[in-house]
Amino acid sequence: MTATTITPAATRTSTRKTLIGTGIGNAVEWYDWAIYATFTPFIASQLFSKSDPASAVLSTLAIFAVGFVARPFGGFLFGWIGDRIGRKASMTLAVGLASVGSLMIGIAPTFAAVGAWASVTLLVARLIQGLAHGGELPSSQTYLSEMAPKEHRGFWATLIYTSGTVGILFGTLLGAVLNMALSTEVMNAWGWRVPFLIGAAMGLYALIMRSRLHETDVFEGEAATEKRAPIWPQIVRHRKQALQVIGLTVGLTVIYYIWGVVAPSYATTALKIDRGEALWAGVIGNIVFIAALPFWGKLADRIGRKKVLWAGAIGAGVLHFPMTALLKDSAWQLAVSMSVMLIFIAASAAIVPAVYAELFPTSIRTVGVGVPYSICVALFGGTAPYLQQWLGTTVQMPQLFNVYAVLLLAVSAVFVFTIPETKGKDLTL
């Protein structure tokens, strides 16, 4: 038998394929959510009745929330596939399904053409995307964590939020370009469909890239009896780890929503900052976020996961109110406050994909992360915009939402005490 020699060049090629295949699929997921939020007014005017525009917008936002509701089911479905058939199969199917959802929205008939069936088409498309997105993160982060060298797993894990933020930035900038380049009439006629068709094409490319990846050695080395073991008893047996995933996620998902997603739109609607200036301030903040991710990832590989998680949660909690107070009436204030907050938010965002994977054994790693994570994002991330709106307009106490966000960060900081230090953990054990 002739021994096969793996050259450094071959290793670099394999690493590059792994990072691109994983990253582009994750970017497509975040891009999908960004463009749906960006183009909500156009979707509302075309796929719902124009007799009540306010109701149409609310219905469009409600369907946005339906996508979150579908996520836990996607987490279980694709988690089961990932733990029984393979990580590669799970994340390939997830990005393919997300692409189908984008295509359905891009070619959906208008309300004027088919009546309520237009709204039903949108609902089905968002359910499909919700299922796919519920499976995308656990599948891709499990694959990435198992492919990464254990000494550098924290650094590799930063790809998840890096690629996701790139997807959001691309979607946001594409929306800005289309709004500047096309008239309102053209945007209503067909311009709003372009981002969804681009998303479908990117999803197809990601599917092709992922189909060419290798399965992880960790999964391949698992005994056949473990792959056939019933899922539910294992979920019950690892309920503590599932609760830890929820505890670590609650603070991050809401504080990231505040500063990484809606801060620019809040600045334009509530603080009357110029929309274009707010957009570019948001871009600056997110670029700072991307730059901070690898710093925290490398630091976690040196000093441990728990210290970095505490730095992120405590730093964001302490600075949230001062940065909120700084943000008053100008774009530079928005850029500074977003950048400062996102530096500390990046600490948790950088490494939680690795931490989640390190909490579970191979036989339940994908579904063990996917179900509790998706439930947490649905309950806290999916309800955040409605809770913020209700506390601000109905209760007339917008500061309560800020208190709520800081309390959730405190919950996450406390949960860090309950997890073991997993830096450099061998995932085959």
C-alpha cells in the first residue's frame, strides 16, 4: 500500500474550501433576513391589499415573525439530519431550502393578480426560510468547530458572525443602491424582487460549494451504534447543556438586535438623523464589529472561553446606558456608540459557536445546539421589536426595554459560571 502524502498546499486548499463553503451559506441566511426587513414596505404594497396600508405592513411584519416561530422546528429537523446523516448533508440541505424560499418571494405573484394567494405564497416562503435558517447555524457551526484545529477553534468560530455581518451589510447596501438608482414606481413594479433573486442565486452557489466539502473526521469516526441511538433520550440527558445554550444566548441576541440591527433605523425615525448618514454610521459600526471578532477569537484560544464571555457581557452591560445617552442627534454619535457597543458584543459573538459545540458530545452536537438556540432566538430575538415598540408607544416607558436588555446580559454572565472551561477541548471524546 502506498502512503498518501498531504502537502501544505493541499491543506490550505481544503481549509479555504471549508471556510468559503461554510461562510457563504451563513452569509446568505443573514442576508435573507436583512433584505426582508429592508424591503418590508414594498412587499406590503405588492403582496397584500392596498386598501389598508398600515394593516399590510403589520401583516408583513407578522410573517417576518412566523419565520422565527419555524426556527425551532428547523433546528430539530436539520439537527437530526446532522447527527444521523452528516453535518455536510444538513448544512447543504439547509442552504438549498433557504434558496428556494428566496426564489419564491422573488417570483411571487402580486395581490392584484391572484388576491390572497400572494400573501399565502409569502407565508409559505417565510416558513421554508425559517425552517432552513433554524438548521443553518447549528449545522454550519458544528461543521466548522469539528473541522477547526482544537488550538484555534475560537478563532475559526469567528467566521459565523463575520460572514453573517457581511451578509447584512451587503443586503443593506444593496437596498440603498436600489433605492437611489430606481424610481419608486420601478421599485414597486419589480425592483424589490431583485435582492431576493440575488439571494436565491447566492444560495445555489453555496449549495454547490457545500456539496463539494468533506464530512468531518469527528462525525466519520463516530460508531454506527451512536449514530442510531434515539435522539429524545439524549436531549433529556443533556438538558443542562441545552439550558446553558439558552442562558448564554439571551443576552447576546437582544443586545445585538439593539446595536447591530435596529440602531440606524431608530436614529432616523426617533432621533431624526439623516437616513443616508445613519446608514453609513451603521456600516462603520459593523465594520468595527467584524474587525473585533478575530481579536476576541484569538484571545479566547489563549486565555479561555469564560473570561472572554464575561468581558463581553459585563462590558456591554456597563456601557449600554452611557452609549444610549451619547446617541442624541448626529451620525457621529451613532457611529461611536455602535462601534463601542459592538466591540464588546463581539466578544460573545466571536466564540459562542465554538462554546456551543464544545458543550455537547458528537452524537447530539447539532440537534443539542439547534433546538435550544432556535427556541431562544424565537422567544427573545423574534419578540424584541414588538416588545420595544410596545414599551415605547403603549406603555410610554422606552427605558424599560434598555433595562430588560441589561438584565438579560446579567443572566448570560451568571450562566458563564455554570459551564466548564472548554478551550482546546478534543471533540472526539
